[in-house]
Amino acid sequence: MMLAVAAEGIHGTFSLTALLVGMALLVANGAFVAAEISLLAARRTRFEEAAEAGDRRAGRALTAHKELSVTFSAAQLGITMCSLGLGAIAEPAVQALFADWLGLTAIPAGVIPGVSLAAALALVVFLHMVVGEMAPKNLALARPEGVALGLMRPFAAFILVLRPLILFLNWLANVLVRLVRVEPVDERQLVHTPDELALALSASQDLGTIQAQDARMMGAALRLSAIDAESAMTPRVDLDALPDTATIDELLDLAAETGHTRIPVFHDDVDHIVGVVHVKDALIRDVDDGVTLTVNELLRPIPAVPESRDLEHLMRDMLDAHSHAVLVVDEFGGTAGLLTLEDVLEELVGEIADEFDEQESPRGDQERVWIVQGTLRRDELNRLTGIELEGGESETVSGYLVEKLGRLLTVGDLWTTEDGWRLTVHSLEGRRAGEVEITAPVTERTGPSD
């Protein structure tokens, strides 16, 4: 009798201990899952900032990021060990507990082992999936940096103790990966293309973490490499230039008329730009010098660049050369236009207007009708209105209309795109469109049509 009581006590103690061990394994399994997911989802820059502030946990997290293959192998090893432990220790203990409970019922004794086994498996698997897998995963996705930093000390200690085994298992896994002609990597690739960064900016703006103005400016910076000098320059036909024989008075008159402080100077014709003259150089001279001086004596050199030079590299070139303007030349060596540092900056921050600039901002109303300049670029029109002008090689709205109509433009010309957008020429500036009315399709109007 005493032996039976003692055996029952030992059995009860073993079941309780097994259940406690099982709970510990369940928590440990969740910790390994959370550590793995949080390191994958966390932003490395957050760890770098914390490490610079003296957080040792962030330093360990950065180390883990540099050897993700080993880190994830350690997490998988820990998860596997916990899962096996749950099956070997917790499941029999839970089955025994269910069997004791079922023994108090009217269920036949021969059925109890099968029913208790099924119930134990169902409960252990449920807890393993929800408590040990899904909940930690969702927590790590919601707070990746915080979870990673919180678990980094014990996780780093686990890797340190079992590192030889982890490295061996990781090596075996890499052998299998190389068999399918894929080279394993140890560090997660964190570089992004400009298009990927633009998508990230758009998502951040939608979530409200970045202001619309900041997102627009950063997006414009990413697009600089896709915009060439030809797209941003002042074209030759719009250049205000002087011959190299012009006097200082003629220079000052032109500067007062146009508001420009840098005037290109040509020899014989505009295809032979020889430099640029700054109005300041004329103003600091003595009054008597203005009678005899010509702009040729005040010339500053002006660098020349091809039309295809992208603005990202061009801006660096201009800053390195301390030049505020460059001459854009076409494939035949002739003058295509002039591009200033202000033109490049306007691609970043939008139109920079001063007291000398005429107001040429696009005008729109609630009926989604815009009046734009014919010189507006097609990509800028797309950002303004949403219209996509398909086909052709022209850069501007005016050039697009000329290509589509196959002739020079006249006032009243109308072109309708395949998706219902209408472009109407309101005025001309020489042989190109001055103002163009852009009308959205009826189905896309946001206001009433009556």
C-alpha cells in the first residue's frame, strides 16, 4: 500500500515537472521564432543608430546581421530542439494527465489511451503553433527592432555555446544549396534600386511617416539620373545671348529686360558660344570703362556638355568646376541650349520664381482641366495631371502634339488620346504651342458635369 502511494506521488511529481519543462520549451521556441523574424524584419539603420549611442545589444544585432546564414541556422536549430523536446517530454505528460482525468469518467478503459493521446497531440500542437510560432512571429513583425534587442543577449549566448555545431550544420546546408548552382550569402543585401526607393517613399507617404513635400523632393532626387541635360535646359530658340562685339550698355539693357544675370556670348552666330558674361562684372567697373569695354573683355569660360548628360552627374560636375551654367551641345556640335544650376535645383524643389520671372504655373480647376505651357515636359505633365502621353520621342507637350498631328501647330488644334484625354492648343509662341488645355476624360472627372 505504501509503495503504491509512493509511486503515485513520484508519477505526479514527474508529470508536473514535465509540464513545467514543456512550458519552458514552448516559451523558448517562441523566443527563437521571434529572434529570427525580428532580425529579418528589422531595419539595420536602427541598430546602427543604437550601437553608436552605446547600446551593446545593438552591436550584437549588427553582428547577427552580418552573418544571417549562421544566425538563422542557430534559430532553426533552437526551434527544432524545442519542438523535439515538446514531443518527447510535454506530450507524454499531457497524455498522462488526460488519461487520469478520463479515468474518472464512464469512458471504457480500453478507449482511454487512444482518446488521451489524440487530445494531448491536439493540445500540444495547438499551443506550439499559436504560442510558440504565430504569436511570436506577429509580435516580431510589429516591433522588430525592440524584440530583436530584447532577445539578443540570450540568443547570442546560445550561438556562442553551440557555434561549432551550428557552423557544421550550416556548412552542410550550403553544400546542398551549391548543388543547385546557387551561391549562399552570409549578409542580407540591403541595397535598393532607385525604383525600389521610390516605392518605399510612396508607401511611407501613404502611411504618413513622411510629409508629401519631403517625399516629392526625395523622389525628384532619385529621378535626377533619369533626366538628361536636354530635358532641363533652356533651348536655343529661347536663349537671350549677345555677340562678342556688344557693349556694356547693351549687356545692361538685356539684363534689365530679361532679368538674367548671366548672358551667353557668341561669335558670329549662336552655334559658336564663346563664354558667358556676368552682369556683376560690368557693374563693378568704372563708369568710364563702360564706354570702351565690350562683353568680349568680360568673358568667363563656360563648360560644354552633351545633351545626354544626366543631371545627377552634371550637378556634381558643375559644383566641382564652380560653374553656375553649362552649354548644352547637340550631336553635331551646335548649340542646343543653356543649362544653369537653378534649372537643376528646380528639378528637385519645383519652380523657383523671382521678381523677374513671369508667372507660368499650370492652372487647373475642379473639372480637372489644366492650362499648361507647351514647353512643359511630358513627365512633369504626368505628375501634374496623371495623363500618360504614349509614343514618340519628343520631350515636351508641344513636341508631342507636332508628332501626333504630323505638321506644325495652329491655334485650336485638338488631339484626343486613346484613353480620352484631350489636348487643345490655345496659343502659339513662334512655331510651337504656347498654352495647351488638358482635359481629363469624363469618367475621371471629380466634379459634377452639369
